[in-house]
Amino acid sequence: MVSIVIPTLNEAELLPESLERIAADIVPHEIIVVDGGSSDATVRIAEAAQCRFVRSGGPHRAKQMNLGAANAQGAVLLFLHADTLIPPEGLRAIESALKDEQVVGGGFRRRYVNASPFLQFSCAMADWRSRWLGWHFGDQGIFVRRAAFEALGGFREFAVFEDFDLCRRMKKVGRVVGLRSQVLSSARRFAKRGALVTSLTDLWLTCRYLAGAHPDRLAAGAVRRRTKGHQT
């Protein structure tokens, strides 16, 4: 069985379609929604869909996903954002990839809803990165064998890059693969600053992380810059 862990915080708008996509998959699965304190209808939606619902101590994605994994029953874990839609063959593709005992996990190809040409290009570059380097981010949907996840100690509870960090550590215990199947993710996070500025900022932070900067320090710096921008 595949245990699908979805961290949420006020996701009433996009969560229903994500749950519908998962529910239509015939592969045995369970859905665990870990909520960080939603004030909208997220909780009601998750309960109506008969998901396993877990309340966390607050909004912290890495902690929420670790809590979901601790409550999971499946031998395979899939960590999925609430605004990401899996393809009809998604869980079957995971099963197929894990028939190779050397594979410990991986992620999907990613496409954005109503993507601009620039975002389409960025997705093509992400396909290359994921396929050849085994580096995946959370909006791609990251899956992992439960045994490997537990052996690695789960997600390090960073403010950012917890997904990237897990994939890099997964490579130390087995193969990390990029699936050909595509998830469809919301492009909402690009709405405020634009796709180009947001992507360049992401790239700069990633380079700093790879150079050794601590993720929590990077996240704090990003918050300070946004706050300063609002004040000016």
C-alpha cells in the first residue's frame, strides 16, 4: 500500500481536486492529511473525503510530513503538496519503479497549470536535473520506501530544502529515479513576484544551500528581505 502524506494550511480551494485524483487511483492507498492549523474548510474537506486526519502543532512542512509518516501504514510513502495533482497512472508508476530493489525512491516530472513559456522551460530543466542527478523538490511529489525513510531519520526539520535534503541522502542508500509520469502543480507561488524573479531567487538560494548555508538561515534571510520590501 502507498501512504500519501499531504501537509496542509488553508488549502480548501485546491485540496478537493487533489483528493479526487488520488481517490480515482485503483492502487491500494491511504491518504493522511496533516494540518498545520487551518482556519478555512480544509479540515472539513479532508474528513468528508475519509482521509486520515492528523493535527500538528503548527505550520511547519517538514514536521507535518514526519508526523504523517509516523501515522502511515503503507510500505511506500508519497509526500504530496495539496496543490499538486497526480496523473491517473501515478501510483502504478511508483509501484513499477520500486520493482527494482535497488531503487529507494524518486519523484515525478512536474508541469504547471497555465504555464508561461518560461515556466515550461524551467520544467524541462527540472526534468533533466531529476533524471540525471536524482534531485527532486516537493512540488514534484517525492516517494520513498518506508524502510529507507525511517533508516534516514525522515525529513530533517529545516524551514526550507527539507525535500531536496532528503533526496540527496536517499542517494546514499540506493537509486533515486525520475518517473516519466507528470504531476500538475499550481503556479500560484509565482503570482506575486513573477516567474522569472521567483525562479532566479530559488536558484540563488539553492546555490547557497549547496555551498553550505544552513536552510533555516536562508529561510530567515528570505523573510527579512520580503518584510523590508513591504515596508518600502
